[in-house]
Amino acid sequence: MTEAAKQVAQQAEDRLDKVAEMVRKRFGDITRAHFADVVKSGRFADEGDAGNGPGRQERRAG
């Protein structure tokens, strides 16, 4: 590979690494925010038997 091609390949790899890091960060931010919203809405509140909470029958039937 020529020196110019190596430089182009390295630049492309660096850009892809930056994009991948941004995607990982954004995914983490989104999932943390979603999980926090789920907890705040009471989804994990103690409702007795975890397998028999409201909506359980609808999910089985659907």
C-alpha cells in the first residue's frame, strides 16, 4: 500500500472510531434515560408477585 493510501485508511479508521464512540455514548444516554423513566413511572414498584402484575394477562393473550 502506498503512503497516501495508508494515510487515507488511517483517517477513515479514526473517523469510524469517533463515530462508534459517539454512538455508544448516545445509546448509553438514551438507555439510562429510558430506564430512569421506567423506574419513575413505577414499573418496578412492588405489586406482589412480579409475574402477575397488571397487564400480564393482556400480554399473554396477545
